[in-house]
Amino acid sequence: MKLYLKSILKGCDWMQWMAKFLIVGDIITLNRHAYRILSISKGIGVYTMMVESVRYRTVKEALFYPSEFVSVKKDSEIVKNERH
């Protein structure tokens, strides 16, 4: 699965900032689903990540985004999923 993560809020590049600290092998959660990052590449304002779906046993194993980002993502369609 390929995830396109894009910050579209002017003056607030929270996702751009956060993506700088993510590395291959990290586990992220989006909409209560966990994904392990397989690769990260940066385009013009867009981070593209190849991920695989995973299950995690404890909260400590996953990196949770703040609820503010989740609500913004749902309203602004920051995340677009494409299955390959």
C-alpha cells in the first residue's frame, strides 16, 4: 500500500515537520490502523511512504498522531490511500 501524506494547511506544516523524524521501520497509526514504514521519499511538499499493515501489542509500539491532526486529516483529505 502507498500512503501520500501532504500538509495543505498554510502556515502549519505539522506533517512535513513530523515526517522528518520518521524512519524506515517506524510504526505509525492512522484511523486506528497500524502501518510499518518500508520506505520514505519526498517530492515537492509531499512525503510518499510505502507501508505494510501490521498489528501491535502495546501502545508503546505505535506512534500516535494527535487527535487534532486526525480531525484535520478527515476534513481536509490529507491522506489518500492507493492499493497496488
